[in-house]
Amino acid sequence: MLLVLMAIAVVGSKGIALSGLFQHSPPEIVESIPVETAQPQPELQKVKIAPQVSAEQLVPHIEKLNFQRYTTAERSRTRTYITTELRKLGWKPKLENFSEGVNIFAERLGTDKAAGAILVAAHYDTVASSPGADDNASGVAVVLEVARLFGSRPTPRTLQLAFFDKEEAGLLGSKAFVSKKTRLQNLRGVIVMDMVGYACYTAGCQQYPVGLSVTPPSDKGDFLAVVGDTEHLPLLNAFQNSQMIPLTALNKEGSNLPPVLTLPIPLKGLLAPDTLRSDHAPFWYQGVGAVLVTDTANLRTPHYHQPSDIPATIERSFFRGAAQIVVNATTALLEQNKVLETQPST
């Protein structure tokens, strides 16, 4: 389940922003506070045309995962589905056991070994009593779509895929993943998706916690939030530029992308601990650049961790657009070999 969502801290100030990761006590909610904050500057890249996602491919994954994924048997059933789909697409998934569960990992090598790897990931477990369509079958579906679109597409960088177990129990799967230090040596950046399928279009339907220090792009819940650390701003830039990357076809679907709100977090979330409550956080702790892509969870959807988190509540146009933004950013990151760490200003 996603535990984050848009929180931002500015050194020397209070800056706690959106966070949907409140398992215990939810934040005090207020209307949006329109305070400007610095955003990473776009760096336009010449990249190949991004492949186009298919709603016909995305939505069936959520429908087929329409069951609670909490017990050992349920999570095993989920792994069978994911690995079967990956094999259909030509991947060779591996099951990686840790003491509390099992992660899934797959890799497609790039053409330039020195360019490193980009990891695209999502957790597949749920809390008890929730089928987790948005949390987080939506993220799983997008990773599987990335697998379909990039499986046979040569790129300089290696593409890695991961499906984490036991996120809802304390990020256990991603913590186990980063404990293998050798796999982090060639890892240039990580994209974690946790709830990317819900939108609301009534003014005021998006909520915010006290202390928000960023101006949202809308007074509705129709935008995609991307949270990253300030030490790896080029990762955030890839999402800020994601709406500028051409698609394989210019049609209404391809041009209908939701706004993107990028949130750079300083000091690895030390001043905004609510930004550390999803599977990107263990990578931050290891000094690896990672972003969390989210629809802001319980700050937007009333179905968060509820039995009502079912496929019918997914907003399909927003979901397809969110997936396309991830694919656009992934395209940019895989096609380049530039350093993704923030460079000191001169």
C-alpha cells in the first residue's frame, strides 16, 4: 500500500506535504495552501519516440488480480500470475526468497554495459480485506506493461523489473532487495509505483495535510505526483519532461496525459518522514536515486485499504495516462547514459 504521497520539506522550514501513507493516525486535513516552491528545471533530451501504452493490456491485469493478496496462498497465486505474464512476454523471472516473503525479479540487458541499469518496480501484496485494485494492482499492471513494451526494445541501459512482497508489512520486500549490495552497484535509478489508478474531478476532492509548501497543478485530484530526493534531480526531470516526449501515434489518447507534480525532497526525507513510507525509501537509504509515482492514496481516494478498492473504482483514462507518463520517463532514462545524480552548481 502506498504510504506516501506528496510531502515536501525545505531545509530550515516545516515542509511536510502530501502523504498517503498514514497507517496509524491520518494527517490533519486542510484545503490546499498555494505557496510556490522551487521545482527541478527541465532538461530537454533528444530521445527515441516512446512506445504507446494500451488500456486493453493494462486493465485486464487489474481485473485478474481482483482478490485479496495478503495470505501466503494468495500471494503465491499472485506470483504465479505475474511470472506467467512475464514469461509470455519473453522475460525470465526469478523468485527471490527472503525470511518473510518472496520478491520477483527480471532483467533485460542493455547494449552499453557501462550505462548501468534502470529498475521499474511495484509491490504486489495488499492489506487484509482489500482486493487492492489501486493499491497496488495498478502499479503491478504498469510494470507488466513496461515489460511488454520494452522486452525486445534495445536500449543503452539495462532494464530491470521488480515486484516486491510485504510492502504493507513495513517495506520488507524492498528492504530485502537492497540488502544485496552487489546489485546496487550498477543501478542508476529506480521508479516505484504505488497507487496510480484513481482520480477525482470535483473541486476540493483532493485533500492536503497542514504545512504543504507547493502549489498543486489543480484543485482537483487529477494529477500524478512524483516524489524524489534532491540528490537525484535528473530522475525527477525525466518525469517533468515526460509530457514532451512524442508517442508512436498522435491521437486523442496519446495527448491526454494528466498533469505531473514533481516533489524534490531534501536530506533523504529527514525533515519529512512521511515521504519514506513506500518502497523507494530503502533505495534512498542506500544512496540510490529513486522516485515514487502515486495518485496520493488516501488524500484522494475513499477506497484506500478498503474492500471497495476494486477494478470498478479505477479511473481508466487517468490510469492509462499515468502509465504513459511512466513509459515516457522510462524511455528517456533507458536511452541516455548521462549521470542521474544532481551535479553541484558552478
